[in-house]
Amino acid sequence: MSFSSRVKQELTEKENEARHCNIAELSAILSCCGYFFKICGTIVLKIQSDNIFSCKKAERLIQKLFNITPPVSVSNKGGYTMFIGSESEARRILSASGLYSEYNGLALINKNIPPLIVSGSCCKRAYLRGAFVAAGSISNPEKTYHAEFIIESETIIAQLVTIINSFSLKLFLRNGSKVIYLKDSEQITDLLNVMEAHQSLLELANIRVVKDVRNDINRRVNFEAANLNKTISASLKQLDDIRYIKAQKGLSYLNDCLFEAAHLRLSHPDLSLKEIGEMLNPPVSKSGVKYTSHLYTVPGVTSPGEKRLTSEI
């Protein structure tokens, strides 16, 4: 099961204590994946989704709130559908969810988020839970951080942005304002906290810690590897220069400091210039060895690269 599915499963199993929070959560599911239409003049309600959690949560809420148990069917393509064909039951559910009203005998289906449904902070949280179960997703946090809500109604998207902003979450819009998304790991953690998906929040926190440690180790390893390669490369060039001078003039031609440094380099090809300097008697700093070697030229000793003892023994 994906991380996103585990989050939805946790939210589906979460029980709201207050009736108004249950109604807010159901209203979100109906707004995101509910369809209201008439068959032979009769209002019917259908909930259709690609994930089972939308129908499961709607089924549990409708049963708890209205003592109605609508059937859930599975299509050949893997979609899930919950159908309520009784107009009286559909009216009850829609009216309580703030999505149905009558005016001059006409049935009106509200496609906005009813303000009274999300008047309290707890109801806003519940609405976000329902919206995420119906239209949200989170990528695998081990690979990348990305959470989004995809909702067809731009009106609901705009209102959902207002709700999310009320919790100080930084979000973005794309694709004609039909997608809300967050890409920061801390913002996604905050979103899970707002929706009260605490188990998933802890899982994400653990993944973040492991990733941070792994990334830190990789940075350190890469840094050490780069330094080691640099040391080896410099050492090989120094050895080449020392052997060339030894063959042309002999190492005894060098001054005492460079003579000792050259012998130490030949004996310890794996050491850094700093370590070579520390082994000298008296010890010399890395910059001191570099300065001395750059000043010293071996007369009559040249090579295609104008050989000097300047490769920082």
C-alpha cells in the first residue's frame, strides 16, 4: 500500500466525536466526488471514485448520521460507486450537508462550500480530511515531497484554498486553478497534523530523519572522496617531480627542508601536504611547505612542464 493510501486509510478510520464535524467531512466528499441528478424527475445521489476510501468513508458517515446503508459496487475498470436512489434519502443527506435547498418549489444543488458547515476550526479540519480522502494524494516521501488536491470545481478550489490558508499552510495552484499542491516537507507535515493523521505524520517524520541522515552521510562521503582524490592526484604529481629531480641532479641538491619533505613524500605517498609538513623537524605548516617549494628552483633541471619543485610536496 502506498503512503498516500495509508494516509487515506487512517483518515477513513478516524472517528469524529461531533456531528457537525461528521457533516463537514461528508460535505467535502460529496462536493469532490458526488453527483446529483434527476432520473424521471427524481433526485438521486451517486458517489463515484477511483479509490475505495471515498466510498467507505461516505458509507460510514451516511450510516452514522442518517441510519442509511447505501450499497457500494465495483466496476470492471476498478472504480467504486455508491448509489442512493431514494429521493427522500438523497434530500436528507444533501440538505444536512449544506448542498441542497429549495426556492419557490425548485430544487437547488449548491456547488459551493457552505459557510456554516466550516464555521469552526474543528469543522475545517474535518472538511480537509474529507477533501483529501476524496481528491487528495501524497507522493512517496522517500523519493520526493509532494501533496495535492485535484478538484474540478474552481469555486470549491478557491474556497478550499481559503480553508487551508487559515492554518498558515503555504500552497500553490496550477492547471487552471484546479490543482492545489504543497512541495515542502514541513508544509506536508503540517497538513497531516491539521488533518489529525498523526500516525502518518510520525511515519513521515521518521522518513525525513532517515533521509536527512542519509543525505548528510552522502555529502560527507562525497566530500571526503573529493579530498582524497585531490590528495592522491597532488601526491602522484609530486612523486613524479621528485623522481625527475632525483634522476637529473639528485635529492641532495635540495635544501634541508625540501630534502626531508621529498624523502617523506617518497615514503608516504598517501599523506596530504599538511600531514607531510607536520612530520618535518621542526614541523612546518601546509602553507609553509608550499611557499618554500614554490620559491625553490633546481638550476639546469627542466622538463616539458618547466620542471620545478613547485607541485607542493
